[in-house]
Amino acid sequence: MSAVPSRRLSPEEYLAIERAAEERSEYLDGVMYAMSGASYRHELIVSNLVRELGTRLKGGPCRALASNLRVRAAEKKGLFAYPDVVVVCGEPRFVDDKPDTLTNPTLIVEVLSKSTEDYDRGRKFAEYRRNPTFVEYLVVAQDQVHVEHHTKQTDGDWKLSETDGIDDVLVFPSIGVRLPIGDIYDGVTFPAALDETGSLPGSQ
């Protein structure tokens, strides 16, 4: 993301500008940040997640939604973001009478890219945690099989579990879903790995 040069904006000013804009921007502490385009692998992983979560949630109180839905992290803080995937349970609540800015996410998923991975793991996750309905966070690598799963505990602390195993299965306690890692990466091919010399394996 890159900052959109301007004075600091109120959340209300941001929403007014964003709703009229052709390109999407996120908002943090009064500053709008233009969102960059995504890779094919990124979008394939997102599509897999929406499909697989949506199928498993069918008929229940929760719904999986893709990245065009804006989320407000918390009422008193200044993050508005477009998570790659968001799951909402029960009646969705919105920031105002326009149903485009969700305020009660249960599970959020971010698929990492080189330009945003530090932000997604750090400040963005910290802002998301200010929302009391938010209890699970999944961070998915797109250049290798690697998933970080954060779950909120009853004492308010967050527990991290990680896996690189394509045959492992994620368990989401907040939504009652089990999801094989292989389903997240279905159809995804990764860049060829380099050997210790910096060359592709088998090259001269």
C-alpha cells in the first residue's frame, strides 16, 4: 500500500471519499492508503478459502465473504480495511445505514504479499484485535505452504499455531469448521526453489 497525499481525514471523511472512489484505499490514523493489485496465486488462494469456508458454513449462522467488503477494526480507533476473507456470524452490523462497512467480524484471513506481510502480522493485527467480536486470525503465505493461525483465548490472550504441512487440518473453534491445508492451496503452484548456490536445482 502507498499513502494517498492529503491532510489527515476523519473516518467520516474517509468513508465519503472511499464510497465515491473507483480504486480502493484503506484508512489508518487519518491517512488513506491506496491498495495495490494482487497476484494470480493470491487471488486463487482467496477464492479457495471463500469457496471451502462457504461450503462448510452453508446452512449455519456464519458466512464467508471476499475482499470487497470493508471492515472497521474498532469503534474508537482509526482502521478501515479490506481483509482478503472475512467470516461474520449472526446478523451483520454496519457502521451506518449503508451495508458496506462491517463492524462485527468473527474470523479474518489475510493472504501475505511481500509489500504487506509485516503490516498484516503487526500493526494491522493489533488494530483488528481491538474489535471484541474478532476471535480468529489466519495468515496465509502465497509463495510456500505456510499458515499462521491465531485464536483468542478465554482470558483475552491470543494463541499462535503454525504449520507447513499440506496434509494438516485447521480447526476453527469460533465457527465449528475443519479445513485441510491442501484445500487452501488447491491448484496453487509455487516459484521454483533455489539451491545453496543460488541456482535452480538441476541447472548448470
